[in-house]
Amino acid sequence: MTIPIALTIAGSDSSGGAGIQADLKTFAALGVYGASAITALTAQNTHSVSGICLVPPEFVTAQIEAVFGDLDVKAVKIGMVAQIATIDAIAAALARWPGPDVVLDPVMIATSGDRLLPADAVGLLRAKLIPRARLITPNLPEAAALLDEPVASDEATIVKQGRRLLAMGCPLVLIKGGHGEGSESIDYLISDSEIIALSAPRLAGRNTHGTGCSLSSAIAAGLARGEAIEAAVRDAKAFVSAAIAAADRLGVGHGHGPVHHFHRHY
């Protein structure tokens, strides 16, 4: 049996709920072999991020090269990129290894509110990584930050922002509605030709640590398995919604706890 392989390029979460750890758990839960390239080490828990140690960009490059030089990577998920030099390193590595589908989660702020990407790096994220992605997955505040606009509060504005993000060079944008209001959490999958609204009940509870990481890595897992993009997004949303619904069963930490990545298994 040949198992599909996905690579996550992201930061490490010492508490295990987000970042590299969430990505690898998601890949495993969805039947995909996960490889990783770590961009930063964080000292964090369910309450806050207390420290960040940046991995030297040349070592980020070395990790990516080691993986691509040996493994048949079908999809790449990019999360926390941490600094300008690392963005350059990732973009250059992807240029050397074209082929796998790239899902970019433009991580800027942690669930706890701590900033994970310097403000002066946002422009390079737009210029260097968004054009290399097949899909980007910003939440409502991230979409606004990428565009230097207020956070969208209605469907028409969300769609307009999605169109502006497409103009940065990616063919597909998924604007996530988890930060919105109302009984339904609606994500919008936007391309030049189509707008698909993906709705799920908005779930009460505070155990949502790692939700964005898990969604983007679940999409990458679907693409690694050969799914069409819409199917991968729909399956990923269903997976994460169920992981949020089951999160209270874990009882991890005393703040914003993690979602339950292995809800299908126990």
C-alpha cells in the first residue's frame, strides 16, 4: 500500500493543540502520512503564547529540501511563517519543487490573541506566498488584514474581499466565517467563476484552539488523497465541525482547549 503524503510548513505549539502538532494529528486522522518543516518554536498553552523562538531560515530550507528530496509529497500546508526571511525561504523552496497543491493558512494572530506574524511581513506574504498557493484560507480578520480593510460583516463584503484576494494571484480563496455572528457559521469558497457558501451550525464552547490549522491541513489531506478541491473543502469543514463538537470530551487545559482530532476513533 502506498499512503499519500502531505507536508506541513508551520510553527510548533508546545501544548499540542495547534500548529505542526494539529496538522500532523489531522493528517493521521484522515489517513495521510505527515511530514513537517518547523518555522518557529512557541512556548504556549491554552491561555497564551509566552515565547517564540524563530528557526533560522536556512534550516527551514534544509527541512523542506530533505522532505522533497526523498518523499513523494502530494500537498503542502503552510501555516505560521513567523518572519520575512522565512517567507523568502519557503517561496524559493516551492519554486524549486513545483507540483504539489499548496494550501496557505495566513496565520497572523493566535486564538489567545497573541501576534504570530510581524506587521511588516504581511506585504511579503501577499507578494511571495499567495501567488504560489492553490487555495488560501483566511478567517474574517485575516482577510481584512491582508487587504488593509475593516472586517467584513455581511456576505456582499465578504465576497468583495474574496475577489480582491484572488487578484493577488491565487485561484481560490476560502474565507472562514467562524468569527462571524448568527446561528450558522458560513465559509465562502470563492473563485473567478463561482461562489460556494458552506454552512454549518455555529457551535457553542471555547475549545477551538487549532481550528484554523486543522481546517487547512484537512483540506491539504484531501488534496493529497486526490480529492477535487470542493470535495476536499467540504470534507474538511465536516471534519473540523465534528472535532469542535467533540472537543469538550478531551478536557485539555484551562483556557481555549484544542479540538478533538481523533473524534472518529474514540
